[in-house]
Amino acid sequence: MLILGLETSCDETGVALYDTERGLLAHALFSQIDIHVEYGGVVPELASRDHVRKTLPLIEEVMAEAEVTAADIDGVAYTAGPGLVGALMVGATLARSLAWGWGVPALGVHHMEGHLLAPMLEEEHPEFPFVALLVSGGHTQLVRVDGIGQYRLLGESLDDAAGEAFDKAAKMLGLPYPGGPHIGRLAQSGNPERFDFPRPMVNRPGLDFSFSGLKTFTLNTVASCREEGELTEQDKADIARAFEDAVVSTLVIKCRRALKQEGLKTLVMAGGVSANSSLRAGLKRALAKERAQVFYPAPLFCTDNGAMIAYAGAQRLQAGQVDTEDTRVRPRWPMEELPPIEGAA
């Protein structure tokens, strides 16, 4: 079954072709970072407009690369939520129009389910059940996964997502959007001994997160350095290192706690922040002590992409799930509401 996948939930336009027998055939991605960087964050109207411009050319590109025609496609999957409503509507209307014109089914896919299943695209992938850490610009969640559609939320951020906290900390340091990669690079030259940032909510039971206090601590540290004179590049590097260490340490502690609570030995990490090398290294070290495994997507599939939507859509379309006439995009969409796939566990 050959599925065309479209991802347009935020500021990246992703298109891919996934075949249930041959695997991923082709994928293409256009990032809008250069458009939004001057505003310090994503401008929803600009994101929607650029999806309109870029999606069709990307579809033509992946079809040419995979050497397939419209007659070969068996279904169209698109991101139906969560995300920016205008951006979601661009992908949904285009996907459903193409599906109608081609006479094939369409299916709206949950964006975070796409991230959660992205490691399945790798040759070495996890087996169910496992605990998933979904960590991105909009979400920080720990989820128990017993199969496709069999999800139980264990904990989530009560305020900012980890990726959002990276963006805001970067802005405090005068770094451009998106903040995560810039903080990560700057932290490499930072002194880990100079500042000790708090690890939020690790001293209380439970698996929820909070990063608002860490942002305030970062802001106060920047202000304190400025009182002593101009904020130097070394000051920025040391603050970036302390901030990154605090976020990584917090996520690692919560992941170990979740695995122990659920009695599992497999962790899946996905979402844009999962590309952070310090986080990957920290989890690998910590889980080795627990004799547990950690899986994550290839770096290019950590951020939003069409491949994860094509894969997730293929699993559900193959199981017979299709859109109804009244299907709508859902900017807010709890993942626990998704129906399970029989026999997917």
C-alpha cells in the first residue's frame, strides 16, 4: 500500500511516500526558519501562506524521485492536529482534494503519533510496549505505548514545553530562533562548574514537568551577569551550558522514573528536541545503568517531517481507518482519544 504523507502543522512543509512493503521511498522537506527568524518565532499567517506555495512542488518532487504516478498511490495521509489551525487546514484541504480526485481514501493523522512512531522508520526499531518521551517546541510528554492507538499519558509539562523553553532562553542570550540548536552549540564551550541551575519538579513524586521556573532562573542569571558589566560571550556560553544541563538532567530523571514505574526496559525519544546530542548522550548513559534501551529517529526525522505522517497514516489506512465526510482539523487533540489498531500491539 503506497501512501502519500503531508505534514503542515507548523513551520515546516514535509512530504513523503511510504510503501507498506518497500518502506520509505522518498521524502522532501522545506523549512520556513528563514522566514520566521526575524520575528523571533512562528507567525501563523506566514506559515499557512508558505505551505500553500510549497506543498504541491514538494509532492511533484517526491513522486518524481520515487518514480511513481498518481495512479500508483493508494491513500493520502495528512496532519489533522494538533498544530496551527490555518497551517493544518492547508494540508487537510489539499490532501482531501487530491484523494477525492485520485479516488483513494484520505486520513487525518495525529502529529504527535507521527513523532512517536518515527523511530519505526529505522532499521533497528523498538518493539511494543515502551515508554515514549515526546519532546518538542510544543509538547513535552511521557506516554506508555502498548500498541498503535494504545496510549496512556504518564506526565506532561504544566507550562512551557522543553523546546519552547530553549527558544526563550536563547532569546535572553541574544541568540536567534530556533533556540535549541544555538543553545546546544554555545553550551559546548561553556564551563559546567560556574552555574548550577535548578532541576524543576524532580524532588516531588510524579512524572509532570515544568520549565517556567528554569526560564526565570535563566533571566535572573543573565541580569546578575549584566550588573557586573557587559554580558560576555563566555557568560553566554556558561549560562547556555547550565540551562542545557538542567533540562537534560530533568528529562533523564523523569524518564528513568517512568521506566521504573511501568516496569519497562525500552524508551523511545522523539520530537525536535530529541536531536539534542547532550540529551541523547545523557539518556544513553543513564539507561545503560538500568540495562534499558533507548531508540530515536534519525536526526532528519526528529523535527516535523512528512515521512512520519506517511508511516502513521499507512498503518491506520491499512487497518481500514479512513476520513468521514465531517472530519475536521483539531488544533488541540489529546492523543489518548485515538482509536487502537487491532493486532498492532
